Amino acid sequence: MTQTTAPATGSPSPAPPAHQKDGRTAQRPLAIRLLARPEVGVFLGAVAVYVFFLIAAPPVRDGSSMANILYQSSTIGIMALPVAMLMIGGEFDLSAGVAVITSALTAAMICYQLSMNVWVGVVVALLVSLAVGFLNGWMVVKTGLPSFLITLGTFLILQGVNLAVTKLVTTNVATDDISDMDGFGQAKKVFASSFDVGGVQVKITIVYWLVFAAIATWVLLRTKYGNWVFAVGGNKESARAVGVPVTFTKISLFMLVGFGAWFVGMHQLFTFNTVQSGEGVGQELIYISAAVIGGCLLTGGAGSAIGPVFGAFMFGMVQQGIVYAGWNPDWFKAFLGVMLLGAVLINLWVQRTATRR
């Protein structure tokens, strides 16, 4: 006979294995997560530059001086935002600087030479700027050539057209004064007005700059289109495989740069009433540098809209800070080069530190 033993009662059940965390699932400290953000390095750099000029240039502490610094920053920052989004999408636009002048020249000559209302020139200039952006994007997508080469060609074309057409139409290298044209006062209020804050005149472009930065941040972080931008910048073939409209995304990013060029061009036109056709050369490097300083990778797929805001502020701070400090303004480009190299090295160190942790 087989003897059976009743199971023991009251014996404790085996405890479940403790949940073990590894490096992939552990919550990283807040400081490390902040360091991983692309805009943190440039924020620290902007604070350092600001403190430096507070000490080296006492006039910077005045409210009107800070308004001038923010104004200079805004004229760079408005264009740096779409340029940064394009870089996140994996492309460059070397024609951005002269495209600003093309837009302003178009509006000025349309309204003056054809005796049209200023707003007609503004609308035509917008269409021209969007068309240039579309053409850049379409050629990049359809040919597969690097955007560096495509937009370098556009840069040279626009530079030549700006000079040649302006001389042909106006017999001069600058457009005629349009301050007495119909609609000028209204357009100036929209694109180049100022308002008083505590006795300090503040340019409207500062408000536009911050509003555009907020919109760009929301688009990149909270919309499907923002996901598309990061995806096509990271790997366009993988993005296409999962259904991302690569062609639409890239072309629209180039057109966004065209919109920024139009807006800044209108500001310059209605600020000075006339436009020099040879200007704008070299500004594209300023916009790209502000984006790179702001944490946008040259390889695409990473970056933010907040970083270029701080990058543009650093440029404006240095540009005006040198003047307020009484130094030779010829050192401006040297300062910019130091800032660019420093920011790239800081961003590299921050990212590697965050990755190791």
C-alpha cells in the first residue's frame, strides 16, 4: 500500500523574486536628464556671456541697452528658428541670408516701380520667398543631391539677381524710398513698430521672436509634424518605411525658411524704407551658427527651438556688448567663432556626460 502524505498547511509560500533594476530601466537623476537636453548647454553659455558683459560693459545694465540687445537678437533669432527646424530635419539652407534681401527688394520694387499699394508688394514678396523655398526643397528631394550644394547654387543665383535686377530697374544698387507709398504706415506698424515698456522703447520683433519660438516648440514636441521632422532628420528611409511623408516634410521645412526670410525682409524694408541689394551675404552662417550653438546637430535628427533662442541671444549680446564696452567692433567675428567652438565642445561634453551616467 502506497502511503500518501497530506500537504503541509500554514507553510509560507515562496516570496516572488525582487524586482531588479538595471541601467536601462533605472530612473536617471533629474540633473542628468536636464543635461541630456540639447538647449541646456547653450543656456549656461548665454548666462555666462550675459554675466561677463554685465561686468565688462556697465551700460549693458541699462534698460534701453538691454532692449537694443534683445532687438539685435530677435532679427537673428526669427531666422534661426526655421533654419534650426530645417537642420533637425537633416538639411541646410545657405541661401537664407540673401533670400531675406530678395524678399525686401521684391516688395520695394513692386510697390514703387508699379505704383502699387505697399501690401501688394508684401504679398508678392511672400509668394516669391515661398517659391524659392519650395524650389530648394523640391530639388533636394528629387535629385538626392546634398542640400549644401543645392542651396549654395541658389545663394549665388539670388545674389546675382538681387544686384542685376535692382540696377536694371532702379539704375542704382538700392531701392527707392517707399515711405510715402499707400499702406506704408500700416505695414510699418505690423513689421517694424515699437512700444513703450516702463519708459523703454521695445521693438515688435522681440515679441514675434518669442511667439514664433513658442509655436515652434509646440510643433516639435506636441504635433505629428514635429515627429516627422525628427524622423526624416534621423533616417529618412526608415521614416518613409513607417509612413512619414518625407517629401512633404522636407519641402515644407525649406518653405518655412522662406517664410522667415520674408518676415525679416519686411522688417528691414519698413525699418529703413529702402534696401541695399548687396546685403545679406554671410548672414546664413550667423543663422546656422545660432542653431548649432543652440544644440542642433549637423547630422540632423536632434535639436530644439528653445536652444536657438539662447544662441541668438548670445550673438546679440556679443554684438552690442562689444560696442557698449568700447572695444574694437572688428573683434565681433572672432568672438562669434570662439562662442561657436565653445558651444559645440560644451554640447559634446554635456551629451557624453549624460550618456555615461
